[in-house]
Amino acid sequence: MSTVETKYCYRHPDRATGLSCSECGRPICEDCMTVAPVGLRCPEHATSGGRLTRARRPRSARVSFRAPALPTRRTTALVTKVLIGLNVAVYLITCVQGHGINTPGGSLFDKWLLYGPYVARGDWWRLITAAFLHEGILHIGFNMMALWFVGGPVEEYLGRLRYVLLYLVSGLAGSAGALFQSPLSPTVGASGAIFGILGALLVIEWHETGRLMGTAMTWIVLNLAISFAVPGISWGGHVGGLIAGILCTLAYSRFGRGHSAYSRLGLVAVSVIVGVAVLSVAAAYWRVRGLA
């Protein structure tokens, strides 16, 4: 007897299916299929004539202060929860080592914060560890709320691996931007990485709706305005993280030629992600040289 190989939906690897796209032959589940005049189509071939395009998009995106509804990969936002847990745990440690719930400090805080002269002497780890420190209860509260409401949908859309890479690279770029703005000012916070997620959301919303002026752009403009208007905020870190998030998500989609969540992580995407990370570290060291 011959055995029949079980096939799984290429967009939902946990779903067994006997359906496939009549254009490309890829297995698809019932949620992903589109009934065409002849056969079934996957989202990328869902337009008439079988031309390879993006999945059908809603006609418009409403501007609101809720995360836009995005296609998801059913990850339950596990990475976002872990990141929030790590940030909160580090904050509690620095509160215990410091002077209370609103005055963190101590040895961990001093060893992890971003400060140009310390980076110049070789403390390269500060470029990423500073993203897990916060200076007060309001600081971490606003950042973690933003990470949950914005990061959760983006993680569900991109998947865990792409989301982790996006977060870390945006954090590095945010640190580089903060050092470019003010290398002699101690800087902490996850804002650079969160702005990277906002940059990813901007690209995703553009791909899904065909519009740039949507929810993500509203959030970005509003938060950048606050960054430039309020003294003491590292707008350089915000801009650096934002640029990195946009570049990484564009690379995931092969700069518009594929899908940012389902396209294979090929040489171009990996090269861009590694390039942004390396460039961020190199730029940071170049900015602080001679400060040790």
C-alpha cells in the first residue's frame, strides 16, 4: 500500500489540508482559499487572471487609537509577553538596588545604561541592554502599554522570529540614534525598539491597505511631535529605531515583491537586517570615539 503525504497550509503550518491553489499548487486551508471561476486560489493569486499580486486589501483604513486589524499567524503574542516580562523584571531589580519604585538605580542600572564614554571604552553591550532599563514608573508604564497594544498585532502578523529580529535591530539603531543626538547624556528605555515596531506597522498597513496615511502614521507623527517638543526625550533614539523598523519590514517583503510575513527570509532580507545591525553598532562607535 502507498501512503498519502499529509499536506499543510503554507500560511498556517499547523493546519492539515487537502486543498491547493490551482495557479501555484501550494496547499491552502479553507480560511486562505478564494473560490475562482476555475479552481481555488491562494491569497497571492486571488485576483482574476491568476496574476501574482498581494492578497485582496480593504478599500480604506480608519484612523483610530486602536491597533488596526491585521492578518495573524496565531502566535498569541508570546514574544511580546516575554519582552514585557523581561522589562518589568529588570525594572524591579533596579528599583530594589536603587531607591524605590520610582527611583531605580544600583549596579545593574549603572552597568547597562547607554552613555557615550562607556561605549567608547568597549562597553558595546550597552547598545542593547539600555533598551531594558527605565527611569521611572511612568516611563516603563507608557512603554510597556505601547509595546502591548502595538507589538502584539505586529508579532501576530510577522511571526516570532521576524518580530524578535525587528525588535533587537530597532533597539540597536535606537541606541545609535540616541548617541548621535547626545553622546554625553545617559539614556535608557525601550522607545527605540517600540518606534521600530511602529515603523513595521506603517509598512504592514501600507501593504494591506495601499495607504500610508492610516493609524500607524498617526501614531508616528503624534509621538515624534512629542519627542521633539518635550525636553529630555531622546528623539534621536526614536528616529533611529523608526528607520530600522521600516527597513527591516521592507526587507521581509523583498521591498514589495513578496509578503512581509510569508516570504522566505532570503539573502536580501538577511543582508539588510544584518547590515542595519552592523551599521548601527559601527555608527555608534564612530560617534563616541575619543570620549573614553
